[in-house]
Amino acid sequence: MSDVAVPVGHDAAPGGPPGSGAGGQARPRAIVPLAGLPLAVLALGSLVAAVAANRLWALEFFHVVGGGLWTGIDLFLGFVLGPIMAQLSIPARMELSRRLMPKMLLIMPTLVTMTLASGWQLARHLGNLAGTSPDHGWVVASFVVVGVMSVIALGILEPANLAVLFALRAPEPDGRVIGTLMRRFIYTAGITGAMQVATLVIMSRLAAG
Amino acid sequence: MTGPRGAGRAGAPAARPLPPLGVLCPASIASVIGGGIYLAAHLPRQAPFAPAVALLAVAAALLLGGLAALLRVREFAWRTFRMVTGWAALAYLAVGGMLEFVFVLDGTRGAMLVLVTLMLIVFVANIPLLLAFTVARYQPPGR
């Protein structure tokens, strides 16, 4: 559930270089993109309906769509976009982060909630939660993997993401503060990547039966 | 627990000595998630409650300890803290409500329901606190 592993102001001088656009850019009024909220509400509302109806195909749909996007986005940001951004100029990093991170703040929690809620119900529906199930060990392993990712995401990355967004709204964003916060993404990218690969292995194993 | 006066720049507030909520809250979240995994791994049988209750107690103690220490801080961006806490609490109450709905829908009852509900409360309380603290600590005091 990492949000976005992109170093922004790692080596930035306070306030960023002249003409970085830090102070000159129009700052967004809202931290979370309000236009995306109805879509998130629609997705979560549909998830509640799927859980309440306990329909296998609907649970499978939410789990596959949510999990696929969650893992794909996580790996793409951590290992493709992150290293590219590290090589961009500081103004370019800040500009991309200012546009990307608010969206991630809405997209990732929605995908994670979709994936976990439907996955739990799916495991229950298929009998994988029972200790007698041959797949029980794999399901418990997935709990542990998700637990580790949750602690990293909720305890380390999401707070940093939000703090960076607030810091970027300052008239003169402080590159040192942003750099300090963004280092968390770099430090945890390896763990998150390993957990996502473990998730792919576990889910493939469970799907194969 | 209070920082120097006149820390006006956006970066300066981060240097102020503050309670280690950035460690306490993730540790609390980890404890409560550990308890949840322990209980879930035993389903559909009911696991012995003692380890889960112990983890819940640790999580609650870390949360309350951090909150108590933070409340003693005077120079802090309390307005930002309250604003972020409010919105984050709204979002995570919705998520917590969904989880509680799933527990009840799945037939969780009695002491087990009480235990998982308490774990959920500690879990949901941690997140807005941690989000708001991390944002506010980098804002100038009084903002």
C-alpha cells in the first residue's frame, strides 16, 4: 500500500531553487482531489453490496481488480517511476509529486480496502479460512504479508505522503523537510516490493488450488 | 516537550522535541494487526484470547501514552492537527464501519465480537492521530 516512492526534495535547498515553481504555482485548495471522491464512494459502496450479497463472482471481481491494480501500481511506482524521478530536476520532481500524490491519497486506500475486504470474504466463501483447508497456511501467510504492508503503509508512508502534500502547499516549500519525509519511501521500497512479490506467489498458489 | 519560540519557517518545526508518536503509533498498529492475524489464523475455531488481549493492551497503552504525551505539548500546530484529525477520522470511521459490518455479517458474536471491535477501535484511532501528528509537526506552531 505504498503510496508513491518518489524522492522529491532529497537534496533541495530550502524553498527550492529560484524559478522552481514552488511558490509561483497555484496551490491546490484541497489535499484530496474532490472530483475523485464520488468514484471512490461508488467503488466502496459496490464493495459493500458485493460483501452483503456474498456473490462469488462479485467478490472475485473486486479482489482481482483491486489486488492487481494495488500490486501493479506499487511495483511500478517503487521500481520504475521512483528511480526515474530521482534523476529529474528538483522542480520537475516537485511538480510531478504535486499532481500525482493527491491522486494516490485517494486511489490507494480505495484499492486496498477493495482488495482486503473482498479477499477476506472470498477466503471465507471458498473455505480457505478453515484450519483443515490445504490452503490454510497460504492464507495465513497472506495475512502476515498484508499485515507487514499495512504497518508500512499506514504507519510510515501515508503520514509522509500527507505531510509532503501540506509542505508543498507552503508559499516556499522547504526542500529539506520534503526530502526527509520522502526518504521513507526509498527506505521502504525494497520491503514493499518484496511483500508484493510474495503476494503474487501466494495468490498464484491459492488460485491454482 | 515544547520547542523553541519563533520557529517560523516551515522546516524549523520538525526540529522541535516532540513525543515519539511516529514510533508509538506504528508500534500500536503493528500490535493490533498482530492480534488480528492471530485470531484470524485460528478461524473458524476460537483462539485462546490471552495473546490477543495482551497485544490489544500493548496497542492501547502505546496509543494512550502517545496521546497523553502529545497533549502536554503547548507549542504545536494544533489547528492543523485538529483539521487533519477530523477529516482522517471521518475517512477511517467509514473504513472501520465497513470492517465491523463484515464481522457482524460473518456471524462474529459475543466475547469475540467485543475483542475484535476493541481492536478495530484502537486501529482506527491510531491512523488519524498519526496522520495529523506527522502533518502538524512540520507546520509552524500556532498554525
